Amino acid sequence: MAENRHKDDSQESAPDRSERLFSEQDLWYFKTREGDQVGPFRYRSEAQSNLESFMEELKAKLK
């Protein structure tokens, strides 16, 4: 049986952006809601900046 996907206006909040950042072997990555890893980035600030850009692009697509 196929599951219907409901809108994301539920009361559950998305993970904090800082929780999406992680480091492996001195390189930084961020994780998308779908579980994809994006990176590597040399610095945490670079990963944070790219995550914020990624989120803004998603928001723009939803408008």
C-alpha cells in the first residue's frame, strides 16, 4: 500500500541547522533531510554557509 505524503506544516520542528553539521577526518559536511551528505568542506563555517545557501534555495523553490 502506498503511503501518502503529508504537508510539512506539522507541529514537529525540523532539526536545528547546527545539528545537520558534522565532521569526519578533519573535513566538514552537512546532512539533508533526505539523509544525503554534502561536502566535504575544509572549515565548519564553510559547511554552515553552504547549508544556509542550500536551505534558501529550497525555500525559493517552494514559493
